[in-house]
Amino acid sequence: MIQLISVKDYEQMSEKASSIIIETMKENIGGLFCFAGGDTPVRTLEMLAEAHRAGQIDLHNYYYIELDEWVGLDQTNEGSCLSYLRRNLFEPAGVPEVNIHYFDSQADDLDKECKMANEYIERFGGITLSLLGVGVNGHIGFNEPGVDFTQKAHIVDLKPETITVGAKYFDEDVEISQGITLGMQQLLASDTVVLVANGASKKEAIQRLLDSEEPDRNWPVTAIKFHSNSFAVIEEQLLDGAV
Ligand code: F6R
């Protein structure tokens, strides 16, 4: 079952999440790690890079797969999910390119991109740990409300709210309507799942997770509650005394 961890603020959330990841890494050298982009995990990723530089962990000993990407976006765009990961983790820690698998979201054949991601995960026998954020509408990666939990990597028509909220990542106007994402099947099959959430906009999604009695396709985040080894590291203002 899920372990709910209440933290007082963003910094404490990041400390807790990074320490769970470091402990998991120490026990799984050579494992495959999947880290969400977006704003929530930024400090967690920075702390991992700091731990690498301090010699507490060697991030070069692991493999990484990108969780999701905006279809059609140039990956050098600062708002791309890959740019987030590069900026906050891979570059500061000097992780070799060969250790990273990512979607080419400008490829002509996006189905092939999905297939390659699926094969990469299969080669490792699954993901060791997934670090996930949650969308205001409860999405996980780009697994939007209504998703089929048995899906692997796939292309998604993004919900209007995801497109609206997504504008925060970009300095300029971008035309986005689709995403490419690992599927819930793969994320839920991770040995460990760490969900991080802070900020008032996530209140409803977290409330749904707390209240759910079974996974609810309309709030994909709820599925994490029923994972056998998951952690939800949540800012206390979102928990309202639930812990
Ligand atoms: C990004 C991703 C998304 C985000 C979610 C929350 O790679 O997978 O599901 O985790 O939209 O985004 P932030 O953290 O910016 O609030």
C-alpha cells in the first residue's frame, strides 16, 4: 500500500523524495529510473545532482527513461520535459547520453518511438523507480483522465486544462495538442513509485487520491494508492490532517 508522507514545504518534500531515491539506487545498481519533468520534481533532481557531486551516489551507474514529452516540440526548447531533466539532473551530474532513453517527439513515426520505449523498459525487466508529479486534473505523465490503465507507451490527445496549465513552461506561445507518454501499466509495474505534490492547485487531485477506494480512471493519480510499494510525499497543506 501507499505510504503517505506529510512534509511542511517544498524543500522538505524534495529532501524526502531524493533520500528515498538515493536509498533505492544504492540497492539497485544498474537499475532503470524514470523521472517526471515539470516544476514539482526540480529541487528533488537538483538534490540528486548535489548528492552525486558530494560522492554520496554515482548517478552514472544507472539508466534513465523519459516519462513523457510534448509532441512536435523541439527538444532543445527550454520547456520540453527533456530540457527539464537535462538542466536539473543530467547535465549537472554529467550523466552519459548512452544512459538516457528519451522520446523523439518530432519523429515522423511516433508509434515506433512508443515501441522503442517499451522495448527499452522490457530490456531492464521493468522500471526500478518512477518519480511522478500530478497534474491539476489528476494526470500522471500524460496519462489523462479516462486513460486505460493497461496501456504502455502511447500518444495522447491532451486535455484542454493540460494545454492551458502547460503554457507555464514556455516563454513563447507554442502550438501543442498531443503528448507522448509511458503508460500507466509501465508506471504501476515500477518496483517503487514516488509521487510528489505541493501547491494549492493540486488539492483536488490529492483529495481524490486520499478518498479513493479503488483506482479511478478519471483521476489516474488514484492508481498510485494501490501500488504495493508507493510513497506519496505531499505538502501538509494538501492533506488537511489526513495523516
Ligand atoms: C511532466 C509530467 C506531468 C507533470 C504534472 C505536474 O513530465 O509528467 O505529469 O508531472 O503535469 O506538473 P508540475 O510539476 O509542473 O506541476
